[in-house]
Amino acid sequence: MTITIYHNPDCGTSRNTLAIIRQSGEEPEVIEYLKNPPSREKLIELIAAMGMTPRALLREKGTPYAELNLGDAKWGDDEILDFMLAHPILINRPIVVSPLGVVLARPSEAVLDILPNPDIGPFTKEDGEVVVDAGGKRVV
């Protein structure tokens, strides 16, 4: 079973998501999307699989979102995709693909919904937030 994560190692949410996947017993294909961005076709496929629009996948924090005036409604889906391809940092992350679905894992524990083995045992995020308690119960 193949799981793929579009990952940014500098992002805590992305690191936590990767750790959850690994704790579930899976070793995912890790695509550092800033180094190897998805093609336009793949990006469209991922967005459709998540049931969202390109605008909903835009990341604002730490990106050229404001400088490019991407909050302006004049930009259509095709233009937003163009911006994402020109500036992959605008693609929100992490995106996780599994045989059970595709999610934008924000928060990171959203990945549990598409893992073949979501019973990962206790898990605490890097910042100390408990996701799964010692009894195996999802806290958040």
C-alpha cells in the first residue's frame, strides 16, 4: 500500500504528519514539493481529490501571497494554479495521498482519517499537544 506525502521539512505540521504516518506502520513516499513541485495536471488532480478549489489550497503565511495580491477575487482558478506552479510555497501542505483518500493534513491529525491503520497508539506533536492519549483515544 502506497502513501505519498507532499512535504516541507521546515514545516512543523508537515513533520508531525509524517511522524503520524510512520507511527501507523507505513513508510510513505516523501515528495519535498518545494524541490520537486507537482505538475499542473497532478496539482489539479490533488485539488479535485480533496474536494476543494485552488484558492482554498493557497497558503498565505510565509509566502508571496500578499505581494501578488492573491486575495483579490479577480484571480480565477487557472491563474491561481499558475501562481502555485511559479511559487510552490503557495501550495498549502502537507497533502497526503493514500488508497483511502487525499487530505490536506491541517491539522496534522487529519491524516488519521485516511490511514489504513489509524490506531497509532499514543502520539504527541512536536509542540507538546497530545493527539492520541495513552489509551489510544484521539484527543483532538
